[in-house]
Amino acid sequence: DNCVTVCNMENFDPLGIHTGDSIVMAPSQTLSNDEYHMLRDTAVKVVRHLGIIGECNIQYALNPKSMEYCIIEVNARLSRSSALASKATGYPLAFVAAKLALGIPMTEVTNAVTKKTQSCFEPSLDYIVTKIPRWDMSKFEGVDPQIGSAMKSVGEVMGIGRTVEESLQKAMRMVDPSVPGFQPKHNYEMDGLLEELHVPTDQRIFAIAQAMHEKTLSVDEIHDITKIDHWFLRRLEGIVKCWDEMEKFSVDDLPVDLLKEAKMKGYSDVQISKCLAGSPTEDDVRNKRTSAGITPFTKQIDTLAAEFPAETNYLYMTYHASENDVAAADGGVMVLGSGAYRIGSSIEFDWCGVSCIRALRQMGYKSTMVNYNPETVSTDYDECDQLYFEELSRERILDIYERDNSDGIIVSVGGQIPNNLVVPLDKAGVKIMGTSPAMIDNAEDRMKFSDMIDEIGVQQPRWRELSSVESALDFAANVGYPVLVRPSYVLSGAAMNVAWTDEQLKACLTEAADVSAEHPVVISDFIEGAMEIEFDGVCKDGEIIGCAIHEHIEQAGVHSGDATLVLPPQKITSYQMHRVRDAAKKIAKRLNLTGPCNIQFVAKDTDVMCIECNVRASRSFPFVSKTMGVDFIEAATRAIVGEDTSDMNLPTLETRDRPSNYVGVKAPMFSFTRLRGADPVLGVEMASTGEVACFGATKEEAFLKALLSTGFPMPEKNILLSVQGSLMKEVTHSAWKLHEMGYTIYATKTTAEGLEANGVPCQVLGYPTEYEQNKKDGIPNCIDYIKDEKIDLVINIPTYESKRLKDNFEMRRTSVDYGVPLLTNLNLVTEFANAAEKFKAGELVGLKPDSLFDHYTHEAEGDAWTSPTEFH
């Protein structure tokens, strides 16, 4: 009957905000000894009463003014908080829970960190962990930014320090590298500031920073509005007071004691440089502190507050120490991780990072991983020789690089954050392994890249660098709308936009210039109706040694992260394939690529044009590796360190694309249901928050499996269509197929006229904005039908020229809000109709159940851990 409490955590935000959307600190900071033991004793009683074997997470609501408490939730399983607790303490909860489930006593389970003590102990922390969620509200136009009881964050970070101030400021920079720390981000007017404090959003911490920096509100007033504990607010006030002191000095006369205090409060060199008089650079501050002997110490997370020596190198850096816990590594390869999960950078890049460090260890190289995401496998301390749970910033990478005398850094497997560090790290003398920093910059800088591919004779859409709004308008007038605005050094299409009018173009240019202030913005001709093709490759000294070419089902204009990918490609002609391979060869040779790369093309008729080259692993690498049966990242890692890849049987430009007997399809998943007010329609900026991949004997089988795996149920009988008149010709064929399969087709007025003119029977439903007129005419309203569950699938394909933007938005949004499947892309509708037709004919699944969806549900019924309803 052994029971231990592994970790206690406290939400910075008061009750009412989902713990996944709250700042969380461990161990708890504001509990008295009596309060802590009261809650601990209660937890042990609950666990014993319920007879739980394994791990349990209990959430409390505690009255800060009394000993009154309530249990909010008991999760008798591993939860999101469990993963955070494991990383915060170093105690492997899932590992120990699995042993206990097998009947092994806790006293016989060894502590995985010390390798000497038992797991029957309660971890003791001599540091503070701060978890901050990562939101991507700005990706969705019209979304309600308020946070509350429904979780909206897409990722999280974990900052480790010896004080709240240090760990909090670290975590704030981890969430967004453009944020220097606890400082104002927006210039709110007083009314806006009070509103931001009163109604919690993802920006509230910055509103608190503004109120404290500008001295507009006292700590007591902020507490009265936000209900955030005084103790936390006093810590934040201490950060601001340190800033106020530093503002009085230049870098030369800044007192060493004050500089050290700032570093102990979590200030970065960049942050300090912006505070001091005389506008010093980051390097000026770095030189000042290093010459004064102010450098961070490396400490271990050992679960027992240094009572026993740790056998694992699970490390962090702090200025609150007098000695290092471990000796310098002296060499080895440093791999930069992908940071917080966000739209555009998720588990795909963590898979790449883990594959890289596993390949390095397999080849006998010492490996160091730098990352700060507690949700990842790369931050498991047993995956690498050294794990630094630290910031991915120039300052911290240099600290680790100089301390460990690293042999070099691999930046190409962690997505855009490591790539953005290449040029500043190179200037600081760091050895970047793989493709040279100059060539990476040539690929990332839109203007340099466009110039380069013109020189080597690779076709691309007509383009111009943005020098002024007038020149952009002149370009658009010459090539004709639509045009595409593309910033440099961004991930997931941030601030990338298609403009259809002069007014839209002006707005797009302003946003792009804000996002890409230090790098060029390029405007190019947008090719309507083109197919997008991607080339994922592994290169060595400018030669392509492995590659895979896959196509998008959606037409060009849907971000590659939101597109449905097909491998091997099914529609690409042999001529188009030849053009893609030829262009990829030229680009790889010119950039002298070594390591992973991703090149994107658009094809229309005989034109095959290059639109982008990423000199790093792309988010499609895991899908490509699993479909082709060979680890592309392992091959890239071997190429980067100069090892042989001939034994890997990589698919090359010369060999036939694999596989030959099955097709892989990768489909995106979205979280529009959580994002109230957001328009669930796809564009050039990425919106998906996850993905699935499935295989089938044919494209249709793989596509339908992938679609169903995203939680999209097969429609039973009623389908609603609403499309622009210009698309009627393309959609009619699919509508007829659906009708032939026995589906009842409903359509809005204009669509119904087009369908019936082409011989497709349908029933008319009224537009949302014509409710009263429809009522008089006896026409049911489409929104009522969606809400009343009379519609099983909504097909609404928006176009720019549509005169019913409001009606279309309301149809899409209501579908999402009421859990009705929605298709908004013409090519997806065509593929769905084709797949559904073959499925109904019994051609797709070997088992031929009445419903593939029922088949998966039936399988789930035999699984004690899965509820069949989860598939809905």
C-alpha cells in the first residue's frame, strides 16, 4: 500500500482558466506548509480509497483566504499534467506506473535518474519550473482570443531556474523568440489595458507588464482585477524594478552587481541591451558580463536536490549557483530541437530531432540535445548523452557551445527556429554542420533565392522584391491579380497572403513587413488552378543521394502543412516528374546542399515552377520515411557527419519511386471547434494542428482511411452543397456520383439551379441572411437543417468573387460548431466522391464491412482503453 506524491504544481492564473491554458509553476509557491500537507493527505486518501495502481492526477480549487478546498478532477491515468510533472522532476511516471501495473512493488523499482535509490520516494526540487502555453490565435481571422474552461493552446514550454523570476522570463522567451522577456508587447490605451486584464486572453501577461512598467496600476489594483496572487505579482514587480535601475546606466558604467542581479532575475543579454542608455548591442552586454566573470552555471535535475549523485545528464543553466554540477562535455555534436509545438512546427520536427540524435549515437558520436518542450521525446534524458533543457537563443547556444567545446551544431532537423539562428551563430564563430550558413541564407532570403534560380535556369512565377507599395501595385497591374506576398525566414506561411485587389495588397504588404522587418519581402504571380508538388531530398556535397516526390490533392494556394499528400504521386506526368528532378538537381548543386532539403513546385500544363526551397527537414519527412521504408533523417545525419549511406537503399533520382504496391496519404487535422469565431477555410497560411497518415492498395482506399482517421464519419444520407457559380461545372460530376450512391442532395438557391440544369436532383435550402423571405416562401433555412442534425456533410467551397461571403461563413462556422463534417476544397470533394463510390461498391476494404467507420468502431469495442465514441 505504498503511495508517494511526485509533484505538486500551482496555476499562476486563478480558477476558471483551463490548466492547459494557464501558466503553471512547480513546486507550488503560495501554499503554506499546512495547506500543502492538507492537500497531500487528501490526495493519498483518494488514491487509496479508489484503489488506484499506477499514476493519478488530482486537481484542486483552494480558497486563498481559508483552508476550504474542492476536488475538481481526478484522472486515474497519465495526463497532460503527468507529462509536465515527469519532465519537471525527472521522475519517470509512465515507466514506474507500467512497472506497478505489472505487479512489481514500488520498493523494487529503481530510480532511473540516480540508478541507486528506489522509486519509493518523493522528489525534492532545488529549482523552479514554469510552464507557459503557446497559442496561435493570430493565425485565425475573427477568432475569439478569450481563454477559459476550454483549452485553446497548441503547445507549451518549460523554463527552469532557481527563482520564479528567472524561470518565468526564460519561459516567456521560449514561447516566442521575438519576446525579450517580461516586457510590454502592445501599447494599450487605458480602457484596452483594463479590458485585457479583466477578460483573460493569451496576451494578459503582457498587459500586466505594461501596467507595471508604466506604473498605471498598483500590484493591489492588478490583483483586484485579475485575482492573480499577490505573491506572484510581487515577483513580477521585482523584475520591473530591476529594469528601472538599469535604465539609469550605459553598458560601460553599469554596476557589476546590478548586471548580476539582472541575470539572476532571468534577463537576457538582448533584453539588457534594450534597457541601457546608448543603445549597446547584445555582444556589448555579453562582453561586459563575461569579462566580469558573470557566466551561467550548469546544474543537474537529479530528483533529490543533490542529496544523491545523478547518473543522467539532464541539465539546465542558471546564474543562481556557485559551481557546476557536471564537468564540460569536451566535444560532441549539438542538435537544436524544434521548441514549442505550434501551428507549423509540431511532433514531425521532434521526430526528426530524435532520429538525428539516435543516428549520431549509433555511429558513436557524443550527442547533446537543446530543447525546452516538455511534450517531446527529444527532451527525454535517456535519448542523448546530454540534454540541456534550455532556450534556443543565440546567447544560450553560445554558452553551451563554448562550455562544452562542441565539434559543431546540426540546425537542419528542428524546423524554422534553429534555421533562423544560423547567420547570427555563424557570425559568432560557431561551426554549423551540413549546408553552409551562406547557402542557407541564400535559400531562406526570398530575393536571393529568386535571383539564384533565375541564374541557373529554373522556372519560377514572375516576381519582384518589395521596395515600395507603389512598385508592388505596379507589378500587380502588369501580371494581373491574384498575387502572392511572401516574407523571408518564416514558418507555416506566417504573414503570407494572396491579394486580389489593390486594397488587399496594401494590407498584406503592411503585415508582411511587420513580420519580416529584417528580411526581404517578395511579391509574385499567384498561379490559379495549379497542382503543387513537393520534393523531399537528402544531399551530400551538392549531389542528391536520396529523394521522394509527392503531390498535393488540393490545388496550389493551400499551405503544404494543410494539404493532403499522396505518395507515390498519382497525377504527375512523366514530363512534370522529369522537370522536377532536373530543377532539384540544379538547386542542390548550386546551394552545395549537405543534409535534408525540401523543394516545392507548382505545375500547370507544361509549366513546372519552383516556389520555395527549405534547406532543412520539412514536416513531411516522417511521412515520407515511413511510406518509403527508409529513415531520411538518419541518411541526412550520416551525410552531415561524412559517413557512408550506400547500405541504406535510398530511393534516388534514377530509381523508380517506391512503393509500387501501395499508396500513402497524409491528411491534416484541425482544431476549429476550439477556436470560436475562426473561419474554417484553408489558405496560404497554415491552420492545421495535427495530421494522420494511412496506407491502402489504391489512392482512394488510402485517402478514405486517412479521412476517417481524422474523425470524419461517412455521411449517412443528406449532403448540403453551396458553391460559387463559376465552380458549378467542376462540382456537378461529383454531385451526380453522390446522388447515384443514394445520397439526398440539398443545395442553396444558386447551386440548386446549377445542379438541376445539369440533371442532378436536389432540394433547395435558403440562405441564412434571407431567413424571413425564406419563411414567407416556405423554403427551409440551411442553418436550421445543420443545427437539427438533418445534414450529414456540408460542402461549401468559397471563392473570392462570391457575393455571399457572410452566408458562406455562417454555413461553415455552424457546421464546425455543431460537429457536422465539412469540405471546403473542390479537389477534396472530387477525391471524396471517387473514394466513396468505390467504397460503396465494395472495392476498397478487404473485409468489405457495411461501413469502414463501423469496422474501426467495432475494433475499438474490443480495446479496454478506447471508447468507440472517441472516433466521432
